[in-house]
Amino acid sequence: MSSFWTYITGFVVLIIGLNLAAFQLGVEPSWMITGSLVLLGVGIMFAVNSTKTKDPPA
């Protein structure tokens, strides 16, 4: 498994945990879906930024 997929898997586990906590607190599902999509987008941006390889000098 590449570093990218490891990062994304960890972020998905975090999102699931936050959704479970929000459900226990009585947050509306529409807000949970919106928050999940935003966090998933942020996670993808961080994963790409953290795992991309540097270009060799010219």
C-alpha cells in the first residue's frame, strides 16, 4: 500500500469517528455529509501534497 493510500485510509477512519460522535450528539445528517465531504477534500489535498515526489533539478 502506498503512502498516499495509507494517508487517505487514516483520514477516512478519522471522518468515520467524527461522524459517529456527531451522530451521538444529535447533529443532522445533512451537516454530517457536508462535513465529511469537506474533510475528505482536505484529506486528499494533504495526501497529495505530502506524498508527491520532488522534481529532479534541471
